[in-house]
Amino acid sequence: MPDLDRGTHRRRTATRRVLATAGVLAVTGAAVPLIAQAALPAKARTLTVAADGSGRYRTVQAAVDGARPGDRIRIAKGTYHEVVRVPVGKDGLTIAGATGNPADVVIAYGNSAGTAKSGGGRLGTEGSATATFAAAGLTVENLTVVNSFDRAAARPGTETQAVAVAAEGDRQVFRNDRIIGHQDTLLAWSPDATAQTRQYFTDDFVEGDVDMIFGNATAVLDHATIQADDDGAPADGLNGFLTATNTEAAHKYGLLITDSTVRSTAKDGTYYLGRPWHPTASAVAQVVIRNTALPAAIKSTTPWTDMSGFSWRSARLASYGNTGPGAATTTDSPQLPAAQADEYTATAYLAGTDGWNPVDRATSTSSGSTVPAGTATGDTRHVTEPAPPSTVCAAVPATRTVPTRSTDQASETTPPDTIRIQHALDTCTQTGHNTVAIRLQATDASHNAFLTGPLTIHQGEVLLLDSSVTLYGSRNPADYQISGKPTCGTLASSSGGCKPLISVAGADAGIEAVRAADGSQGRIDGRGDQTILGTTTSWWQLATDAQQTGSNQNNPRLIQADNSDNFTLYHVDLLNSPNFHVVYNSGNGFTAWGVRIKTPATARNTDGIDPAGATNVTITDSSIMDGDDGIAVKAGNRPSSNITVTNNHFYGTHGISIGSETSSGVTNVLFRDNTLTGTDALGNASGSSTGIRIKSSPANGGKVTDVTYLNTCLDAVRAPLVFDTHYSAGNGSNTPWFTGITVDGVTATHSPSGARSTLVGLDKAHPLELALAHLKLDVTTATAANARITATDTNLHPSGPDVTLTTTNGPGAAPTCAFPTFPAL
């Protein structure tokens, strides 16, 4: 696609030629025939790929070559250095990363348009693609595809177009993928310019700079994250262009970017939204960018530009409802009329002549199983990967080395950094709708630590930690004491005597860290393993003593956010909390992304992340190791709803849980693509080794409904599935009732001796209503009572008093699992 001179940003001589031969496109010598529809086989197979030989195939291309139309290809974790071509005729394939996390499964190669091809000549733009998907009806999910061509090292005059993905078939779906390159990253192409060729990209990440999304197909990027790289252009210069389409004039629809986020750290005004590619007289670019957040790097007042002498004003380019500093309504930034907005939606673009609608389709797991529409959908927000605030209100330099038990007594008694950090938090204020950062900075390699007592983060503030910084919590219980409550740091008949280390009050706040290239990121250490000042007992030992004596420990939580809408935790390590690590209470909008929690399985009452009375929550891409629930969704005083927990890994916890407080009701919770191991990274076995769990009792029960678990992997877990309405034998009149619960896709391995699942409703009037599908458990022992269960292709067939079991058959399979080791911190 667009071949750009990086020094002058002027077009070179044309590198493409379009042949008028019926049904054939030639791009610098690469010919692609028309798509031919093929009938799908009655029964699909699953073909496995693993570079280590543990799958049926070692390379992705070998699996593609061996696949029949309609088959599923599951790719194990790893990096595959190869070029992949899915030709016409391999229609209806599903190609998926096995772990559900696209960062785990990478296909990478480094060709460019100027790369020589066998037999002479150059590959050309289309031929440079790392992955070409030409088959119709294709689904590609949970993958990363990279074109790793090193443009900076290329010889002058080299054609530097380097495509990562060439999508060239009709009715293609790309879901939860990462597509990464520089120039010409994503080609959305119709080999026959007059044909109906539609492609739907949803929840995808696209990275590049010059003409990163281009072509003549009808393509929709929905809930995407688009990263415009900073290539070092000066403030008055040019980094690149987000789009360059060559839609046929006869086609109403070309490219739609909707409900998405564009990110960039490039200087302001160094990116265009796009330019019209005009390789033929019948090409008239069509692009709408709507309801999308645009950064300051976009030229807000003049977002479109000419290309090769063809005026952008002669094309069909428009914006609608965009937000952010890169969005503006000016004469040179045409807006879609409100009266036409309903004509330019994802469903309108993709409907074509056959009414295709992948937007509202049922949720599909990466194992290929399909959950009927109407099950849990989770967070209603459009959630994309956060980015630290661009505005730093205050920087606080570190003056300390890592504190230990032998640190000077004066500092331990009066933590020296509390006043400095809190002063910065108190004097910074949110600027308009933008958050501001209070940044904790390392002074040098030996001064990268802070020692503090309780802190409060206000509205619109983000506490931002450099990648090498550690914020240590005070060991002095007096710092945490709440007036009129039990003494912090002691056992008592009740709890609640301690403030959290960090309290969050107000909307649009966050705790974030910088992640370095080696994976290290800022951390907060609660020092629960160390002795409480003035005693010989650690916080964790106090919790154990409380259990043994039947009393309550008074320990501080690490982070608590109350009534804080739009709260964000991003790329931060949380260690050794004396009590719960994160509590999000009574708020609307909470995102935890790239959080790593590391506390031993032996540390009692150290929950990972607990949304309580919360709505619109997403917890993703995180690793959680602790001594209690990895996640516990609660609804004691207020209901909890619209929660998504996806692509997380749990170690030695008590499971991913709902409850035990459910009296106000829990609804619409989606757990997807999570793994759980029953031991922590230190080799400690979980004290309550559970996988999937909903727990409550008449003491604190309520209705839990519309909860879906998709594609869950369990290893060394004693209780794979627990749905328990008699948790802890609690008594009372609050009725726990679990209905609309779906578990689709579970594989359990290495279950210890005595492993058992529990599926128990309260009574005949309040039965557990549960759908099980595609379960492959290595131990199928279960206790069941008062349950209405539907089982589809599962080896778990529970029975018991007042249990009704209906068995069916259906498409899909249990997931193939990979269990990553806990990240090095």
C-alpha cells in the first residue's frame, strides 16, 4: 500500500498496478484469485499446533495445509517464526490462540514489499504479509501477528511497506487479536473490487504509523485499540496516517472505526486520520470514524489530507461523535450528519445482501464452543487498555533504599515519605476531564523506595510509579488507627480498626505504574510478612492467631476505593498485603489491567481483588497469587452487576468467587479464558483449593443470576466446581438462590486425592439452575442436591437428592490448557 518516503513524506513512483483481468488483483506481481464458496463439512475437527511437538503440528502453516473447511486450529503458547497463508477454499476455519491471551501466541516474520522472492522480482506490498487470510467465513481470535521488518535498517530506496495481516475474504471475523507493524500494518482487501468482501475486527489492537489500515474491502473496527507509534517527528512534522482506503465508488461502505480508542505518545498534531488511496479511476475512499477517543497526536482541525494528487475533499471521509483532544468540528473536519448516523453503524456496514450480522452473534469461546445469545455479557463499557496520564502534576523523588526489618527505628515509627506524597496529592487537581499524575520517581539505582503511612488519592488523580520504584507500607499500627474502632494490630471481638494503606475517593482516579521493556513495573508492598512495630508478630501471623482463637484480626487493607467511579489499576505489582489487596466498593466503572498480586497462599484473608456493590467492572490480563479468594464479587449492601473477568491467571488462591455476601443480588457476570493452579509460585498449596465458586448461605444470601464461565483451565485444584448455598453453615433468613449459571469449557488436570465438586441448591423451592457444557475433569466425584442441571458433552454427571439432570449433545470442546509460571517480579 502507500509507499512513503520517510524523509520528505512525499509519494514515490507508483509501486502497484491493477490488472483489469476478471477476478484477479496484481499487487507488484502478486496475483490473488477470486474467493470460491465451499460447503462446510458436517463435523469439524480440532487441529493442535505446538512448536515443542506436543501438538499434532509444529507450525501453523502445516495445520492450515492439513485442515478441511470448517476445522478449528488451536495454537499453543509460543512464538512461531513463519509466513502463514490461508488460501481460498479453506472456508469456515477457526484459528485461535489456545490461552485466550493474544500476547501468548505470536506469529512473526519480517518481509517487506522490497524483499526478493524466489524466481525473481519483489514480494510487493500484499506479498509481504506475515499472515494472509483469503478464505471466506474465517474466524481468527486470540492471536498476535507481527511484521518485524526493520525499516530503520533498510537500505535507502527500499520499498518499506510491510503488512502484518492481509484480510482478503468475505464474512471474516477477527476477535481479540493484536496486529502489529509499521507501514501498511493491516490490509483489508477485496481481490475482486466489485465483490462483496466484509471483515469484522472486534476487541483488536492495531499498531503502526503510515497508512496502517488500508484497502478496498468493507471493514469494521469495533471496540478496537489503535496505537499510532511515535517515530520522532518534530512538533511541526508528520509521523503518519491511520487510514488509506481505496473503496470502489459503487460501494457505499468502506472502512468504519467505531467505539474505539486511538492512543499515541507522539507529539501533538503529527498524525492524520487518513488519506484517500486512488490507484484506479473507480476508487473513491470511504471512511467514517465515530464514537472514538482521539489523542492530541491527531491533527484535530485538519485530520484528512491529499494523496498522490487526489484531493481528500473528493473522497468520502467523515467523523461523528468522537472525543478527546484529537477530535474537533471544523470546516476541514467534516462530520457525519446526525440524520445519517444510523446508516453508518457496524451492522449497516456488514449486512450486505445476505444480512450478515457478526456484531450481535452469540459469544464464541476460543475452544470453539458457542454459548447461546442471552447469557452473561459482563461489563457494558467499551474497555480498552489504559494509558498513564500525559500530564504530570507533581513528581516526588525517592530518597530511600529498600527498607528492611533493620531499618532505623525513627523512620519506622514515623514513615518519612507520607507527608511528601500526600502533599503532592492534596495540591494537585484534575484538569477539566483529564486526569493528572503524581509520579513517584527513582533518583538513582540505590534510591528507588518510599516508606509511607496511609495515603488518600483524590478525584482525577493517578498515583504513578516508575518501573523501578517500590512504595512500602508502614509497620506502625498507630498510623492506620481509626478513632473509636478496635486497636489496629491486635486481636479483638470485631474487626475494622485499620485504615487502608491507600484510600481512593472520587471519580477518575487510579493507581498505575510504568512497565519497563524487561517486564518490571512499579510495586506497592504492604509488608504483611514483617513484624508489626512494637511486637514480635507479623500481620499475617495475627490473622492466623485470630483463626485459632476464634477472634478477629485488625489488619489494614492495601487499597480501598469507595464510591470512586472510573477507577483504574494498571501495570502495578501488589505484594504482601496485611489483609485484602484491593477492594472496589459501591462504584460504577473499575478497570484492573496488567495487575500482578504476589502474596503466599499461606497468608490468611489476603483476597486479591474484590468488587463489592459494584457495576461495570473489567479485570483482565492479570496474575493473582494470594491466601484467599483470587477474586470475590460481593453484594452485601448494594447489588453487583456487569462484571467481566478475563485472561487472568490465579495461583494458590481460593478460586474465582462470587460471595459469600450476596444479599443485594449479583447479576450479569462473565468469567472467560482464566487459568487457576492450586499451588502458589513458592510451592504452597492453597488452604481452600477451589476453581470456580459461588458461595453464600441464609446468613448473607441473595439471588445470583446470569453468570457465565467460558474456557476455564484448572490444575491441582481440590474443588473444581463449587456452587454452595450452605457456605460456612451460616444461618438466617436471607435466601441464596443461584440461577442462570452457565459453565462452558473446563479442563481440570492433576486434581489431588479427594477432589470433589459441590453443586447444591438451597432447597426444592430454590434449586441451583446450572448448564454444564464441554467439561473434561480428571476427577468427576461430586456432591449434588436441589439442582436442575443440563449437561452437554461433559464427563461430569452429578446426581443426588432432588437433582434433575438433562443430557444433550452439541458442538464444541473442552479447552486445551497451558499454565504460565508466575511472572518474575
